[in-house]
Amino acid sequence: MNAPPVLPTRAGKDADKYLLPGEDVVLATRRHWAVLVEPTVRFLPVFTLGGWLLLLDPDNAVTSVVGLVVVLGALVYYALRVGEWWMRHFIVTRRRVLLTSGVIVRTVTLLPLRRITDLTWEETFFGQILGYGSFRFESAGQDQALRHITFMPDAKHVYKEVSGLLFSADWGGAAAGDDEGNPDSERSPQAPAPRRDTEPIPPLRPPE
């Protein structure tokens, strides 16, 4: 039996808060750092422009105030993007997958493993170089909130873990069980089939 994974501090708090008693965590990870490349590319030119305006003419109140506002705005934007990356975690248990996110307001999106009908794994050219990929979940023809997760680190390992839970009975219940991943043996016993009125009535015993 594999030892439980060591969870990041934030993911550990989310697991304690949102998981059910006895629900084992198979893996928990935040998105790849490459998700910050686009915000960084947007942040640096604006921050540089604001710094240039701030230092262009210290005696000019207009350019100094504009430069300060631009610098502060760029810093707030970048801090929110970094904070969102740091706080968002993809958690997989033997019953469901969860995505926790939000810096100020926490949001938890979940999908039971039993409802996943198809799993698509995609690696772009840069994803193969940097080591990230994307997952797409399909669930019974419904438009799920948790259906496309991008920038997953070590995507090959995550894909094997999730696929094992979905399609292998050795992983303990996602391939056979109820919607929460409980094995069939834990289901309530079925009631006996009702007697049909068309069945013949047993003959009466003759009097002794």
C-alpha cells in the first residue's frame, strides 16, 4: 500500500476542510509555473513604463503621480496572478477530483470519478519542453464546471494516476461502485423482487 502523498500547506488545509472522513488523497498539485509567463509578459512593460514616468521628472507632479499609479496597478495585478497560482490546487481522491481556487473568496469545484466518461490529455510543443499538459474531462454529456484544466505539471504521472482510478479495479472503486467511489459491497442490500400476481397459487394440503 502506497504511503499518502505529502501535501503542500495550502492543499493540506483544503483537504482537511473539504474532504469527507476517510477520503484518501491520491495526489494534490498546483498548476505549472509556466502559467505565470503570460502575466509576467504583461506586467513587465507596464511596470517599466510606470517606473520611467515616475523617475522622468521628479519635480513634475503629473508624471510622478501617473507613474506611481501605473506602478502600483501593475504590482497589484501581478500579485493577484501569483496569489491565484499559489492558492489553486488540483486534488484527486479515490472518489472525486476537486479544484480549489481563490485568494480572497475560496471556490471548490468537484466532479465524482464515477461520472467521468472520457479523459483527454494534451501536451503542446512548449508543454513537452517545460513539462506540463492539459486535461479535459467529459461527463455524461453535461457541461461541467471542472472540465478543462490547463498547465498541469508532470502531466504524464498525473494522467496515469487518474486513469488508474477511472479504469482499474486495483485502485479501489472508481471503476466499480457508486457515484462516490464506494465499492459495490457497501451499497444497501436490494429488496427481494415482488411476487407477481400471475404466479400460480400453491395447492392446498389435503385434510388429514
